Amino acid sequence: MVPEVRAAPYELIARDDELSRLHRALSGAESGRGAVVTITGPIASGKTALLEAGAAKTGFVTLRAVCSMEERALPYGMLGQLFDHPEPAARAPGLARLTASCEGPPIGTDNRLRAEFTRTLLALAADRPVLIGVDDVHHADGASLLCLLHLARRIGPARISIVLTELRRPTPADSRFQAELLSLRSYQEIALRPLNETESAELVRRHLGRDTHDDVLAETFRATGGNLLLGHGLINDIREARATGRPEAVAGRAYRLAYLGSLYRCGPTALHIARAAAVLGASAEPVLVQRMTGLNTEAFEQVCEQLQDGRLLQDGRFPHPEARSIVLDDLSALDRRNLHESALELLRDHGVAGNVLARHQIGTGRVHGADAVELFTEAAREHLLRGELEDAVGYLELAHRACDDPVIRAALRIGAAEVERICDPMRAGRHLPELLTAARAGLLSGEHAVSLADWLAMGGRPGEAAEVLATQHPAAGDDQSRALLLVGELSLALVHPGRSDPSRRADFFAAGGLAALRGPARQRAVADKAVVAALRGRPELADAHAERVLQYTDATADRTTAMMALLAVLYAENTEAVQFWVDRLAGDKETRTPADEAIYAGFGAETALRRGDLTTAVAYGEAALGQGLVPTWGMAATLPLSSTVVAAIRLGDIERADRWLSEPLPQETSESLFGLHLLWARGRYHLATGRHRAAYALFRECGDRMRQWAVDVPGLVLWRVDAAEALLMLGTDRAEGLRLISDQMSRPMRSRSRALTLRVQAAYSPLPKRIDLLEEAADLLVTCNDQYELAHVLSDLGEALNLVRQHNRARGLIRRARYLATQCGAAPLLLRLGAKPSDLGGAWDATLGQRITSLTESERRVSALAAVGRTNREIADHLFVTASTVEQHLTNVFRKLGVKGRQQLPRELADVSEPAGRGDRCG
């Protein structure tokens, strides 16, 4: 039995004209002009409420009956309800007993019963006016309808009014009864319709308050279409949601039951159509729904019109997801399987997408075998093309379980793992044992083996990566297979250069190794070629190769390839190009995953550090290394980690640097190419904390590895300069420091590395030469736009000028250095420039101003209101935007300002600009 959700009794919305017509008919009957009125309308349009409003009229003897589909087969069931009243029962006790028993009368007595029914009612009306109200007359039993018709023909001069409610449908349930009523002079019909949008809003305001938000009003109308029963159900759900602190329109239990109740009242055919539409889902075109139900065109169109009039379906579409959900939930398991089976057979011939067919395949319960594997694999491919990664993984898992072929199972498993690495790298690791077993058994294709080896190499497991590649040698029988295997070996050699001969990395492409490669494998080979060029000191060639890759690589699908290309540009010391490509790749926000965000933030941290934007570098670095994101990078996590550590040191936040240096990393990270970044960051940490000898040892260790691995380029680590700086602080072995600087100056460098080298060379040089070197370094840094290093050089230059008594010029340079250091937030440098510890708050205030300036206009408006305690909903109402837009802006604000939540928003935000008024909008 379906629970009923009903409107409050006598509640009428926008029914003034209809109620007036009904009252006029009743007033006429009261004066001796009998009336027959049928109130018609679609399901839940307020027919019963209008009847009850009329029945409330005083002075009438009111006889009521409510008909139902289940009681239609009971003879005289409706009459039994009408005679369940003391006055007619007292006048015709025999008729009351007979109708109450719901048993058929003796054969041949029907006409006598009709006559007695009519005489009884006419006699009763002679004393007092009579109102006969019958609800849902379309469900009345035939015998009772004949009695009612017998009376209706004779009430012309009687004080009797008959008011019926009927569900409007193209073909009435009892055509004879309706046709006879139409011929009566006393008959009239009052047709109702669902509420329009304005009337629906009035209903909501009447129950939820006049201040109900327009969004709630609009959502209510979209979900109900003016159907009163659905409207009251949704109002109940909204009221319950408000009690738990949720202000939005929430469709819950009451709405679901109201929908199902309305559907059941429309009859079994309507229910059959709705169930077919629910199972078909987005494929529910009318022609397909009709074929699913097996109805002829006329019957199907009539019931669809009834459902559409009642706002229950619109061209096979449900008004709200919860409506479809409860129809599906109401199906038995057997009925659901049968409907999915029908849908699958029907849709195979209509060119429907694989993911739709796969959903119906699951619904049938047949999830094993070659057909299921094919469907699930195709569904995964479609979801992957749309960037719906979680769904793609789910279907690949289903295909894997459905398959018996070990080779295909291995391919499906690695396919799922590759997609899962994009959306959830931590979870993807669970597949490695199975994939290693498959590789050792020779079940992986060459492409899949190279992909697995790359994954293992980046995860700090080079031995297993080499083992996987070794399993492919016997099967590499053609040029393409051999070239693919060489790409895998080169990638392993790049990430773990200590495990290979450096000359092989340079010679790999000499014999045209790229010619046999296609697609993603070729792109990855070109990216690796770009890294090799950068590490061999050929930056222009590295830029060219990397640009070819980045122009045509889908960074979401080929993240590692894009990362290697960006590394090549970074090691080629082309910071501006790195930032350009990061911005371009990060532009498509709809397809970005958290792992994509981490990669872009990581490179953003390094470019920000090289520009001297220390606060941004820390913010980006911590975003890249946030909760659960280190596996996204594997060993390459040392890139954003080193940027974050060094930026924190320059900000004077040693505690933060120490915390990040203790972050666990994959095994063998220290022996990889990326481990060089970690050695450098640890060296800078020791230098900042006064452990100069330990710093020097780390820089030398870094240099020894770089030379041994043939990756000795300044864009990776400028180790000679750092080691020379450590020796300078130790105050020992100036000759070694000079030798290191001289060695570095003899090597090709781009502007920033040369400027950093000149600064340390100046510290080893006599005073006149020192000034020349620092001036040259300052000129280079202006073009590089590195504010921190420029402040450092200007500080050194100001000190040198003071020594030669050029005090006026020195003061100007030191003032400029202090300004730049303040902009960067570089507290240690400010202390060196004469700032007192108590003055450092001013440095942070200035940095805050810079960070606030980086906010967009929309972000400033939102954050200004949040800073004074406004909630997201209040901000959304104030700025005429959605709450989700406010949440998105605040997330960006927290990242840019380096705070963890709205409680840490600085009060200065409220003074940045005047908060937007009611007429302003925020994009």
C-alpha cells in the first residue's frame, strides 16, 4: 500500500473562479434546481480539495463516497458508502443493508434497487437539500453508476446536487455514464489544471514563509510542474531540511512517496510506462518506451498525455531524479532484470552508446562472458574520452571480472591502473603485485610493459622496472617493439641515471629510433629526448623538442609525458616558458583532476621561487604536496618539496622547511635524478641553520653525482656556486671556492644562473672588481625578474659601495633592496639590511598587501564579506551568485593568502575595497 501525501483540507490555490461556479450550482440546487457537476483535471490538481470546499456549505445533508481501483469490482460499493449515513439508512434500511454487504442483489431486482435509491434521495431532499459527493468516480463500480445515473435524470426540480471528481483522460473509464451526463440540462463540468509558476510560488510561501528564496520557489516548480501532491511533498521535505540547517530545496521521502502515489492513482498502464522510462533513463525516447511496453500507439499516447498533464512525465523524462529513483526502487528484482533485458535487446539496434548498453547489461545480472567484457570495455573507453575517470575505472574492473582470458585480463588490469593513477594514485598501487606477476608470466604487451616500468621507476622501484623491461626482450621481434622497449629503457635511465651508461642516453636517437614509434610512445620519446638535450647543456634544442610535445600532448591522459617535457624546459633555464605551458595546460578546469592540480602547482612553485615570489612558491608547493598527493609525483615530489623548503627558508620559516624535509618519499629517491633536488634543498637548509660544513658536503655530493651521471647543468642545480658560498661562510679554503666559481663561469649559462654565480664570485673578489661583478649581476636579474636574488645582489652592492665611501648611492640601493625584500617577505634578508626583529611584522604586512593585490575583483568581494563573518549563503545572497561560486572563490583566496580557512582571513581584507552592494555581481 502506497502511503498518501495529501494537501491540507479545503486549501485552495488559484481556484476562486472554480469555487464560485461550484457555489452557484449548489445554491441553485438549494433553491430547487438540481445540479450535476463533474470536477475534472489531471492527477493531483486539487479536485478533492474543491469538492471538500463545496461540501463544507452548511444546510445540506452531505453523503460522501471515495472510489478506488481495488473496490471497483464490488457491486454497489459506492452506494454502500453513500448510505453509510443515518438519514438515508433510516429511510431505506433494506437498501442500506444490501449495499453495505457488497453482495450482488437477487437476479432481476436491479431496476427495483435503482428506483428505491432514487425515491429515497428525492424524499430526503424534500425535507433538506442533499449534496452527494463522489471522489474518483472513474473508479466507481458499474452498478452504483447506473443508480447514480438513474437519480441524475430525475433531479431537475429536486434540491439535490451531485458533485463528482474525475481524473481527466482522453477516453473516460465509463463512456456510457459520461455520455448520459452530458445530455442532462442540469450538468456542468469544472476543469482544473496544475498550478502555474506564480501559483506554485504562492503555495510554497503560504507554507514556508513569505521570505522564501526565489531559488527554492523555482526549484519547487521545476520538480513539481504545479502538481499539488508533489508540491506538498516537496514542501514537507524542505521544512524537514530546514530543521537540520539546510536551506535549499531538498527532494526527499515525502516527495518520493507523493510521486509514487500519484503514479499508482493513474493506473497500471501509466505505472508500466513510467517503469519502462525509468529503466531506459536518458534513452527514454517515446518510441523506445512504447516498444518496451508493447502498447499500441493510441493507448500509449493517451496514457502519456495523462502523465504529461499530471506533470509526472514529459516526453519520457522525470521532473526530478528522485522521481525516477523511487520508480526504480518500487520494482521487484525480477521485474527490474526483465526490463533491463528488454532494454538491452531494444537498444542494441539503435546505435546507443556502449556505456548505456553496459548499464543495462549490469541490470540483467549477466556480468560474465565475452559479450559483457566487450560492452564494459567500450563503456570504459567512452567515459575515459569524456574525462569521467572514476566511471572508466569501474567499467574496466567489471570487464576484468567478466573475463577468463589471462592476456586480456592483464591488459584490462593495467588499463584500470593507468586511469586510476590519474584520479587516485594511492589507490592505484594495489594493482602492482598482480601486474608484476603478469609481466613475469609474459602476459603484458610491449606498450603495457613500458608503462608499468615507467610507473615503477617513478615510484622508486628501479630494479623491478628493469625486470619488467627484461621480460620484453624475447618478444621484441620488430622495429616498433624494439623502439618501444628502448623508450622504456631510456626513461628508466633518465629517472635513475646511476643505473645506466650516460653515453646510451645520448646515442639512443642517433640511429633514428623514433621512426618506428607512434602515438603516445613517440610523444614520450620526444619528451625524454628534450630532457636529454637539457641535461647535455643544449637548452635551445631542449626547448624545441619540449614545445613539440606540449603543443600536442593531452596532459590529463599523458601526465608523465607532459611532466618530462616541462622538466626539460625547466632544466634548460627557461622559466617563462615553464610558466606559459603550465598556465596553458591548466586552462581546461573541467577535465582537471587533483593529480593534475598537483603537477601544475608543483611547477608553479619552482617558477615562483625562481622569480623570487616566495609566498606564492610556498602556497603552490604545499598545494602540490597536499593530503595524499605525494604518490601523484612519485620521486618527482622532490621538485615541489625543494621549492617549498627553500622558499620557506628565505621567508625565515625554518620550522616549515624542517617539517617538509621530514616528509617520507619513495625508496631510492636519493639515488635518482630527482634526488638531486632534495640534496640541494637539504644543503640550503643546513646553510640557513649555520651548519656550513654539512651544507658544503651535501653540495659536493650533489656535484659528484651530477658529473658522474653526465647531468651537470646549472638549470638542474647550481652546485658549484652553492658549495663556494658554503666555503665562504666557513672562512676556509678560499682557493677551492675560487676554483669552483671559475669552473662554473667557464660553462654555458643563461642569465639567472650567471647572475647568481657573479654574486658569489664578487664575494671572493677585490673591492673594485666586486662592484663591477655585482652591477653586472643586478642588470641580469632585472631582465630575469627574480626579485629576491635582485634584493640580495643590491644589498651586497650597497655594502660594497659603503666601503668605498659612495654612501649616497649605497643608501639608495639598500633602500631599494629593503623594499624588494619586504615585497618578498624575506625576513632573514631584512634583518641583514638593518631591520629590527620587532619590525618584521611590517614585512609580513607588506607581503599580505601583495597577496591581497593578487586576488581578482570577485575574490576580493567574497573574501571581504567572509572576513567580517558572513556565511557562504549570506555572501551568495548579497552578491547574487550561488553558494558553490562563493565556495570556489574562497578556496582560491585561501590558497593565494596562504591561510587554512575563513577564521584565518585577515581583517585587512574588509578594508581592501568597499564590499559589493545588492546591485553588484560576482563572476
